[in-house]
Amino acid sequence: MPHRLLSLAEEETWKDGMRLVSIEAVSGFILLEQTRDERSAAAWTPALASQRAGLNVTVVQGTSDEAKGLLAPVQRDLGAPHSTDLLHLQHEVSQAMSLSLKRAEQPAETAAAEATACWQGACAAEPADHRRRHGPGRPPAFAARLDEALTASVQASRAHARAQAQRAEAKTLIGAFSEIDPPDALQQGQAQTPEPLQTR
């Protein structure tokens, strides 16, 4: 056979026990499907070696999750680069960002609720005051209190809306990986070339 460069996608499946599966990403050819008792690098390395024996091929890339048993045979034993699969890429990025974005949103939500309650209290204060008997002295400055409470409520609501928008934007951007990451352009069904993919 003529020499071929392989890009392998690796995963463990669990049909009738655990199986190590490796597929050549471009052709879809199943290079490896073996039942094993473990999924460590010690199991993957000889399994991949036995399936490549006698084939005129060079593995130039591996794609999988970040499990050490999947990384070592590609990076250490074959000296090929590894790229994280899309699901795990999105999960890792989401995990790194979501907690800090949620932590920023929660206090903004609490502050907005408190400011709204304060404003509602200020709105109700003047009518309640008119129903009571008053002694001598100046009446409370309801207009100033109401204006101050309304300003605080609007500012807190805007801060909460900004925090929500940041979280929504992050979710949208993480989802966008699925549109730019595949090797084929989804609309045209043709292979993406490196230059436009890098730009996107």
C-alpha cells in the first residue's frame, strides 16, 4: 500500500464489556476494536501497535478526551500531537469560566432584589405617612428618598443585566466551538482549509 498519514480518534466503548476503539478520522476506517480489561496506556499502546503492524502508515495526530491512557500512546509512544475532542474542549472551557461568571452574577442578583425592595418600600412610605397623625416639625423628604432609591434600583438592575449578558455571551461563544472546530464546513460539506479555520 502507498504510505498514508493517519489522524486517529480514540475512545473506549462499553458494548459487551469494555472495548478500545480507534478510528481513522478522515476515512472512518476502524483501525482498532479490541475487548480489554483495562483502559490504561499499557493496554492502548500494544493494541495500537498490533493493529498498525505491517501497514505503511504514520500516525500524525490523535484526538480523544484528556485521559492519560489515551494521551500517552499518541504523544509519548508515537510522538504525535494530541487535540482534545470537541465535547471535552467545550466542557473544560465551560468549567473554567462558568463558576466565576456565576459568582459575579449572584451578588448582582441579590443587590438588584434588595434595591428593588428598598425602592418599593420608599414608594409605600409616603402614603403610609399621610395616614398617620403628625406632630410639629418638618415632614420627611419623601421625594429625595424615592429618587435615591429609584436610582440605586436602576443601577443594580443594570449591573445584574450586564452579569447575565456576560454569562449568556460566554455560553454562546463556547457553543460556537461546534461550528468552527469540525474539519468540514457544516454549510458547504467541504473540508475546511487551515487558513480560514485559524482566522475563525
